[in-house]
Amino acid sequence: MVRKGYLERGKGSDGSGRGREPFVAVDWDFALDLAADAIHDVRARRGDSAVYGSSYGWSSAGRFHHAQSQIHRFLRLGGGYTDSVNDYSAGAGLVIVPHITGMQLYTACGEAPPARDIADHCKLILCFGGIGLKNNQVSPGGIGSHDAEHHLRTLKEAGVHFINVSAVRDDAAGFLEAEWLPCRPGSDVALMLGLAHTLLVNGLHDTDFLNRYCHGFDHVADYLLGKQDGVAKDANWAASLTTVPADKIRDLALRLSRERSIIGLSLSVQRGEHGEQTYWAGTTLAAMLGHFGLPGGGIVYGYGVFNSSFKERKRLTFSVGALPQGSNPVRDYIPVARLTDMLERPGDAFDYNGNRLTYPDIGLIYWAGGNPFHHHQDLNRLDRVWGKPETIIVHDMYWTATARRADIVFPVATPLERNDFAASTFDSWITPMHRIAAPLGDARTDYDVFSALADRLGYRDAFTEGRDEMQWVRRLYEMTASNAARADVTLPDFDTFWHGDPIDLRPQLPDLIATFEAFRADPLANPLKTPSGKLQLYSDAIADFQYEDCKGHAAWFDKTEWLGAKGRYPLHLISSQPPARLHSQLDHGDVSRGQKIRGREPVRMNPFDARERGIADGDVVRLFNDRGAALAGVRLSDSVMPGVVQLPTGAWFDPHDVEGRPLDVHGNPNALTRDVGTSRLAQGTTAHSCMCDVELFDQPLPDIGVHRLPRIIQKSDLIADSAHGAVAGTPVMGRPASANLPVGKSP
């Protein structure tokens, strides 16, 4: 498919037509030629850094048909591109955790204390941001061990007490009977510091651990006592910010000091303004308690995410084969959440993790395997600058909001139409993935599309290495088996694997030893990979960056948008993971659509806030702020604290122009969220720092069109201009026009 304006005028077309103009069905050769010409042209005129290549990787659990690997390999072999670093899930944590612990965040996530140690030794788990069971059901490489609920029930039966610090009661599974500690969104750091101050002034902190295993606690102590700014971070101070009573804070500090405990930090708590501080303050609190590295104690980052917690065996002790991506000749990159800033302000300098970088001037965006018009913040702002690049190319299986905003759309095969094998770094299974049907109509795999483009651009042999799909699948599996053998793990030969059942490797893997146990046993023999070899409660490196929004130690910073500020909007919007889908995937499916209210995404709000606004359960409401507005269907619940509304992510973005302003009629919270970096350190997403208001929508409900095909022009409907002739009009092949989802089966 090619956008009509782009087909007629090429790179000189008005990019504001993206998402608004119809598409024209063309044949594969024409579309491939058009895309190859655009890529070659922008590289020749503007340099390789003018290409931005992106993927969010969730389009396949397979090792070969991993869209992120495919697009990076293709673009790197072609000369390079502007890349992105980190992710939307943990943008702040991915940067701050290595500074504190010397470990990569997701490595630490996967080596949390094993369930058996928690059951035997731990008495209390303090969960900041909850411990969502649904987050254990997904992983980028698939899941074979669906055992999180079993382990959590085991911990409950063993007498472990859970405290859920969250604005939402059911952020912890009901069977845990977790104690709910309602806390203003964005104030977790204040609570952590209030607990830390109570420990300090009562002599309940573990001075031996702090002296032997930590660097810089003296700076932290001075800050807690108010020696730096004249403000003691005591329980009363914390109570004024969090709304958690001061007596409860003091009592909780005493409980934590008396019992073996775990400080659990969800990924959600670092997706807000100054999100780095939640992980730093949480680590500081855990260090003061002294349970780091003891069986069943310490800290867990991203508790439960990616099915990474509660394990009994180590993760895979060897590397799983992956499509080689090669090195990127272009050195330009951005933190992934700064996409809109890059498009809006090319040439501007910005700070990131001690580096001074410059936003490149992007002429072409190539996106395969992702939906930024779901997961990026302030989508109306992104929509405005999305028209700036000359060309946008998208691979997709469905007509997502992003595919609708492309110039060239390549329809690609679904996982059910490809051969591959799945394996996850957070799991212990390797699974053959047999396609159950050939690609529908004219669809092709990402690999086939990139191979054809590489052929036109002169590097097909380098890209394919002479292998087809099954030859690559075999090659990557054999790489995996070879790596496994060096780790004393035995895998069958490929043919046996391919014709057999999924393989559970847990019997061949060693017992899990929690991340910090070796460090605790002998910090000199097992130092952390930090400048001091210890936990960096104070970072000289970060202090030397001299960022006013990120000190050299954990600290409280006032927020621009939160319930503690005197702003125009009275309700704090939480955009959590949805219960009926993964991100925006399959939003068009029966399960996702079945939980919507009059076609809109459900928003939960406290009955008190609803009564004040004359809103009843089942009503359609308008959520709004200065950035945008969205319609949603109301579910009243006292599981959401007053002053908070909860609208899950993932409803396909469907903005309508209403009196000159965009209104997302479907319920995507990112129509309202704020697109500002966490700080100059990490530049992560701040989706959870968002204020809004809600009002009853009493007008006729607008039609939701995003689950239907866009307008597609056939040959008889278009007289192409003389530059392109009548080639632009090949009929759509594949699904019937009545199908509400497919990209179509011609490009």
C-alpha cells in the first residue's frame, strides 16, 4: 500500500496527509522499488544518520523473525542509521541501576531471591507499585513456565506478608490478601525517604552493612537529616507528600527493621518525573535495612516483570542464537522516548547520562515491529511532527494507528504464518514454532521484504548469507545448541528438536542464587562492577554531571504534575498495563473488544470522584487536559483511591477533529500523557506524571473507525500522474473487504 499523496508526489508530498489520505494498492515490485529509491536517495542527499530505524520487537517471540533484529541488520549493512537506546518500560531504571549496582537492570530482574528462600526466611515484602500477576504472563521470547501464581500462593501459605504501596488496591493479586497502603502517585520516593529517616534517627539502620558494602552513605545521612537543605526527611514530611499517616510510616519502618524483608520495585514507579529516584531511594532503603544478599531478603527490581521473579533455577546459562545485527556505522542515537523531540528539534543539543548529544535531522523513518502511536506519550504532539520526514515506511500485520500514518506499508506475515523457534532469557524453555498456514494472500515475512530491498540496494548476499527461512532457523538453533554444550546443557539435534515437543531445560540448570549473595559473602572477592566495587548510594560520576534534576544520591524532587501540586487539573491519570491484551496487540480481537464499554476503553474511577461529576457506572466520559482528550467508558471502583483515574494503555489511537481540537474517541491514555524526560540522566518516559479532569460525555458517540480498513483506492478510482503511470492501482489481494483488520495483502 502507498499513501495517495506520496504516490503522486513522492518525497515532496505533504506529510500532513499521513493518517488522513487514502492508500493505493500497488504490486510488490513497484512498492519495493519505491522504498529502495527513497532509502538510497535520503542516504545520498542527507547522510546515513538521516535514517531512523526502529522496532519494538514484540511482533514475534521467535529468534529469527524478530523484527528488531531484522530491521537493524538490514539498515546497518546498508550504511547505518540513527538508533535508539533503552525502552519505554524501564527507561529510568535501565540507566540508574548500573550506576548503583554495576549490573544491567534486566539481569538483576532475572536473579531475584528464589521463592524457596523467600518462603523460608522472608517475613515482609514491601511492594512499591504492586506486584501484578498479569505482568508475569508475558516475556519477549515467550513463556513455558507459567508458575508465578503457584509461587506467590506458596509464599502466602508460608506466612509472608505483602504490603501494596499503590494508588490501586488490586495491583496485588487478591489471594495475597496484601495490606493496601494508598499513596499519592509519584510520591513513592518521599515515603522511602521517610522510612529511611526513621531508621536513621532511631539507630535501626545496619551500620556494618553500610560501612562494608556501600559507598557514600554519609552524603545520604546528611540529606535525610536536612543538613543539605534544612529539611529533615522525617515521617511528618513524608506524610505531607504521600498522604500516608506519619505514625504508619514510623510503624512500618520498625516492622521492616525487625523482620527479614524485601523491597520490591515495579517498573511502573520509575515511569514518572524523576523516575530514577525511585530505584535509587528504594536501593538505599534496602541497604539501610541490611538484608541485601541474605537469603530471601534485599531488593527486587521490576518485581514479576517478564516472568522473571520467583524462580528456583537460574536463567539460561548460555546465549541463545540470534540473527546477527552487525555494528552500526552511525554513531548518532537517542533515548527511545525522545522520538518527538528529535523530529521537532533537529540540531538541538540535549543531555543524556553524562553525554552531550545532538538530535539528528531525520528524512526517513523505517518502522518494523511496533506501534509508536500506542506507546509514545502526548500522541497529538507526535502526530503533528510525524509529517516532517520525507518518507515513512512501516511493516505491519494489521492497520494499526502507525501503519495508517505511513507512506509505504508492507503487509507482513503473522507468527502463525512463519517458522521459527522461541526462547527467552527469562524462561527455561525452547520451543519449535511451526507455521500453521502459508502467509495469507500476498503477505511476506519481514525477512523476505528486507531481502528484496537489500537486493535492490546491492547487498542481498550480505544480508541473507545465502540462507532461506528454514536454513536460518536451523543455523540459529545450532548456535544455541553449541553454546548450551559449553555450559553443560544438552540439546537434541535440530531435526529431533523440530519434530518434537517444547524442551524444558530446568532439570539441567543450576539452582538460582540471588544476585547479591556472593557479594554479601565476600565483597572483596566478588565486588560489584561499580567504581567503588560497592553499592553506590552516592555516585561521584552522577554528581560530577551537575544535573539540577538528578543529584549524586537519591533525593526528592517536586513534580510538575501530581496531586501535591496546585494545578489546573484535579485527577491523576495512571496508564497501567491492560488486563485483556499485551500493550496494543490484538486490540481488535474479541477478548479486548469484549471488555470495552460502548466500544471505548474502560476507565476506573473512585465513586466519590464520580458522584462529584454526576457520573455513573457505564457512562462514557471525556478525559481531558491541555495536551488532549479521550473518550472512555466508566467502571466505578473503590480499588482506585480518590483523586486517581486508571485508564489502561493499548486502545488503538483514533483521533477525530472536534471543533478544531483532537479527541481520541477510543480511549488511549497517551492522548493526554506528558512527553518529557525523567531527567537529564536517563531521559526516560514520564507517562505516570499526568493530571487531567473527567466529565460526562452527553453528545452522540463518535464512530470508532480504527478497527476498520482505511480507504483503499483501486485502479479504476485513480488516474495516476504522468510520472508514475497507471501502475498504481493493482487490486488488493487476500482478505475480503469486509475484514476489519488486515493491512491488505498487496503492499
